[in-house]
Amino acid sequence: MIHSLRARLLLAFVLVLGVALGGMSLFASRTTSTEFQGYMARRTQMGFQRFQMVLGSYYADKQGWAGVQPLVVQMADVVGQRLLLADNGGTIVADSEGKLAGRPAGQWQPTVAITYQGSQVGTVYLNPGPSAEATGETAFLSSVNRSLLLSAGISALLALLLTVILSRRILGPIEALTRAARAMERGDLGQRVRVESGDEVGELARAFNSMAGSLARNEELRRNMVSDVAHELRNPLFGIRGQVEAIQDGLLEPDAKTMDSIHGDVLLLSRLVDDLQELAMAEAGQLKLDRSIADLSEVIHRAIRAVEPEAAAKGLTLQEDLPEEPPVVEIDPGRIGQVLQNLLRNALGHTPRGGCITISTQDSAPRTQNPEGHAPPITHPFVEVSVSDTGTGIPPEHLPHIFERFYRVDPSRSRSTGGSGIGLAIAKQLVEAHGGRLWAESEVGKGSTFHSTLPVASPDLGWGDSRQDGSHPGKRQGPVASTGS
């Protein structure tokens, strides 16, 4: 219990309160005692001056101390203290209590001298014996100290009560976060906590809810991925198995047509496995790039030629909007060609017959903020490549997730109509491996545009010039990996 945050918070408050209240009480007690003693000293001094004036006037008027007893009694009543008056010979001539008159005053300490014409004619003793005033001072200071201690105790109790209430309010959301985290540890990814404030604890709760949502979505995608992979593998495998068994049973001749069908299914399986392997390597940061100085226009032309048969079969128009002077970029042409083919095939799959797909480029300067908002800024010159279509568009709620693996806007779409859901994920990884960004803009019913940025070749490396034969000097050699499909 002592190791809990609540106990440590309470103990910390107790220590702080103890030090603060103890210091305040000690300071108040010392200050009160000092000020009170000063007040009493000033009051006593004023009394001495009155004694000297009144008794001196009496002696001057009477030329002696005869009959002074009533005056001494009256003065003692005024000051509230016992008074003794002794003559110049040390014999007590008046006692406000009427007990010591005629006795010597040797055992008492003189308080103030009474003078007449420059000579001492008497001595006043204030509070001889046990001091009633001193007893009163002690009682007053004790009362003040008791009041201070009582106030400090009450303040401490109220502060502890407020500490308990505030600690519950502060630690309540943290305890809720702990319970939710433990439930998530047991596999319940649907846990969420209520955000009740806008402070740091509220920000923590919002971050936890966001993390829980991401984990739940990733878990759902993982389950869907297993199901999708099994489904994608099952169809061609069943086709191959069925045809092989038919050949074994003599129901089907192993002619060229049959072998072409089996070969097509094998290629389909091979492409799917290559896609999965490539995506895994890209996400693990192990993707190898064979970067060189390339003419981006030529890369775009090859990508368009690769999908022209599919576009013609669907009755779609492919258009280019490229500058007269092609931008020179530092890329892996095979990988970027794969990206463009993936984007074009994605547009083909979502554009109805008679539609149009346009690919364009635009030179851009470095920008301090990426269009995605959360991505790091682009701090080097780049060229922006856009693939636009006049298709069905993407609903806003699906737009943030379209680059997740195996994510489909329409889950009912099969590979033949909607792809496996890997192409865009691979495209994003490949573009980011080049130091660029890939994002999408879409409007339902009007179409979508996929933007990608690629680094422009650095002039200081001597890669900014083009040869007349179309080749470019300078090349970064590296391992060549399969580009997949």
C-alpha cells in the first residue's frame, strides 16, 4: 500500500503541510512573544515615568513621605501591580498591600529611583516577590500558543481531507487507465476510458484511446489478412488441384490450353507471394533499392504501356500531362515503375467504362509541412507525380486507411475485381523508401487523385545534365530485388 501513488501523494502532502504549518506556527509564536514583551517593556517604562513624576511631586509638596500610603495604593490599582516605596534609608514607607511598611527593603531589587532637587529621596519596587504580571504574561503567551496549535491542527485536518478528495479526482482517471490497460493485456481490445478533462491526464486518456483504437484496428486487419491470404491462396490452388486431378483421372487432356491455365494460376500464386514478401521487407526496412539518375517521363511511359491492354479492355482513356523538359530524378526505376503501375491498376479497378485516368508531374520546392499533416516535412527539392481518375471516389471515413495492407473500401470485392489490398501498401512503402510521401485526395462520385513525391537529382553530384542519347551519368549500384507486380 505504501508503494501506491495515492499513498506517496498523501505522504508528500502530509510532509509539506507539516513543514509549512510547523514553520508558520513557530514563526507566529516567536513573533507574538517578542512583540508582547516589547509592548510590556514600553508599558512598564511609561509607568516608571509616571511614578517618578507623581511621587516626586508628592515629596516636593510634603517635604517627606508622611501619608503617602493612600497614594501608593491608588497607583497600584491604576497599574494593576503591587508597589513598595522605600525612603532614602532603605526602609519601606508604603506597601500597596499594607504588609511590609516599616521593614527594610534590602531583599528586593529596586525598580525606579525618586529624586528631588538632584538627590535620591526614595525607591519604588514593582511587583516584589512572585510577579502577578509575569504570571499573566505567561498565561497570555500560553493561550496564544494553544490557539496557534489548534489552528494548525484544524488546518492540517482540512488540508488532508482536501488532499484525499483531490487525489481521488487526480488518480481516478489513472486507475481507470490501469484497469483498461490490464483488460487489454488479457485480450480485450475494446477498452476505452472516459476523457473528463483537458489537462495532462486528459491528454493521456486521449492518447490511450487512440492507441487502443489502433491496436484494435491492427488486430482486425491481422485477422482479415490471415483470412485474405488464405482466400487468395485457396482459389488458384483449388484451380491447380482440380485440373491436375482431372488430368490424373483422364478427364482432361494435358494439352497446351490446360497447361496455360495451370501456368496462369501458378503465376498468380507467385505474384501474391512476391507481393507479401516485398511488403514484409519494406515494412522491416530491408528493401534494397538500385537507385540511379532516371528520366521520369520514360518511367511513366513504360508504366502506361504496361496497363494499356487492361484500359482498352475496360474502355478507359489514359492521358499524360507531362512537361516538355522531363524532370531528372534519383530513383530505382523498376520500383517507381511498380508504384505507378499499382496506382494505375487501382484507378482502373475503380473507374467505370468510358472514364479517364490522367498521370501528371509538377516540379515543387521544399515544403515545411507535408499534406498529410502528421508526416515529417519535405526539406529537399522534389517532383510531384499524380494519378487522377474519374471513378467512384473514396468515402472520407475510408481515406485514412486505404494504405493499410489488405484494406478494402468494399470488403466484398475479390482479387479479380478489387485486388488483394496489398498494392497501395507496397506503393506507399516504396515511395517512402525513396524519401518521398504518398497520399490521396478523393471526392465520392467524382474520382480520386493519388499524389507522390520523388527526390530531384542533386546537381552537386553531377547528375543534373542529360546526354543526347537519353542516358544519364552517375549511378548508385546496389542489390537488385524483385519488383513484383
